[in-house]
Amino acid sequence: MPIKSNIIEKFRSWVPKMRADTYKGQGGRIGIIGGSHEYSGSAYISAMSSLKTGADLSYILTTREASSIIKTYSPDLVVLPILDDINYEIKIGKWMNKFHSVIIGPGLGRTEEARSYIKVALQISKAHQIPIVIDSDCLYLLAEDTSLIKGYKKCILTPNFKEFKRLYENAFANEEYNEISIFGTIESQCEAVRRLAENLGYLTILKKGKVDIISDGKTMVYNEVQGSLKRCGGIGDLMTGTLSLFFHWCNVSNVNFFEEIEKKSELEHPNIIAAYTASVFTRRCSQMAFDKYHRSVMAADIIAEISDSFYEMFDKDIYSF
């Protein structure tokens, strides 16, 4: 399937123009609930990618131990060591009210404490109708209890193959199926993604793999654009950072979509457009980095390609001074 240029062009029309009269934060305030002593880099990559893509501010809500590490990576991030405070529920709620979208899960871990942080973040996000991008450790918890997110349509799950398989098997635990038939051909993979999205209450899934597959249980698109052949760590975190900002922009541009969903087409669906565009964009950035560094490419090299890639795909001819 070639790039769906109609989706890319629709997103391009929703990219905020660069103007002299905007103020700090208007371009996007992204919150990341993630990071741990073992996996501090995941939250950093997501946060930095959202900034490089165009967010004005990126916040990482994490533990004290992880915060001291993450703060050394960049002065551009707001790192808040609040997750292991005694009143963490109140503090998470206070900060999340400031965010245009949130990423929950990168590098957070699977401890009982981490599970508590995830549950609080999900509850607050849903209560305030904040768009959510869900990855890694949050996906692990959701596979055990889908009720935490079921039916919340302002949500995009970003599982890799193993994460998707676990979600699928738990959602359809009472059914027997042939793994090859479900996860074999592109057609069967697409149907599996569509079916799981439907089962979860028509929220959106972006299944990562050789082909990225996106569905909300009704609409289906997939992306076969070639990305980096080196599957270095951090590419998924980079995409969640980019996606979180795209998701915010798409929601702002189509604020009444879910109230009028029956009258709308895929070209107006903020989740589908954000997810597909983030998939294509991430692959373009990774391919550009791979062309330069080949086997040596790392996540930092891909982040370095975000600026030029974004300008070429979206920013040409739309500046307004």
C-alpha cells in the first residue's frame, strides 16, 4: 500500500502555523508518566521527540531515583520527581490538568507501585478527557485488566508484536485460534487488530511491526513505508513522543469528532490521522538516519532527523509572520 497522501495532506492542514503572536505552551504541552532507575532512557526519548517535533513543553512525571538521572540528559525537559511522593495522586492530578496529551508507560516498570501510578494517570486522563498514548509497561497492565481503558476513545495503544499478542490472547481467552492464521498474512493481521480494537470499545490501536497496522475497530489503514533496517532501541519511544503531539493537534482541529462520529469519515478521525502520520513520519526519520549511519544508527541519530523531516513533510509554505 503506498502512502495515503490524503491522510498526510489532511494532517498537514491541521499543523499549527508558526506565528509571532503565539505564547509558550500553545504549541503543545506533553506529559509523560514513565521512567525508572533501570529504564530512564525511554521516557527521555519520548519527551525529547515530542519537543523536536514541535511541542513547546514536555514534562516527565517520574520517581526521585529516575529524575536525578533524566535531569542530566537535557535542560530542555521539565522533570518532576513526584510519583513516589506520599500524595502522588494529588500531585499527578495537579500536573496533568496542564497537559494537552499524555504518554503513559515508557520505562515505568511493572512493580506494584508502577501499577498504582498507571491506574491513577488513566483515571485522571479519562476524567478530564485528555488524549492518551499508551505504550510498554502500561500495555502490560492493560492486558491483565482491559476495563481500565475500555471504551475510552481518546486513546491510542501502540503495541509491538509481543505486546499485541498478549493483549489479543487475554481479550479472547475463551477462544481457540491458530496463531499462524491470526498473525500470518497482512490481511489476517489487519483483521486481528480491527477485532481487538472493537473488543476494547472502539479505541485505536497502532500495532508496530514490519507493517504498522492502525484501526479503531471500524476504519483500517496500514503503513508499509520502509524505515531503518537497524531496529535499535528507542524507535518506539520516539514514535510515541511524536504521536502524542500529533494526537493533540488532530484533536484540537476536530474537537467535536466523537460527538458526531457517525457522520464522519476516516479523513476526519483524529486518532487514525495522528497514528498513521506518526507511523509514516517515524519511518522517514529512521530511514534518513539509517542512510547515514547504517548499522551504527541509534535513537539519538533518528531524533536528529526530526527537524528536517518535519519541515520537508509539513512545514514548507505554511509559515505565517
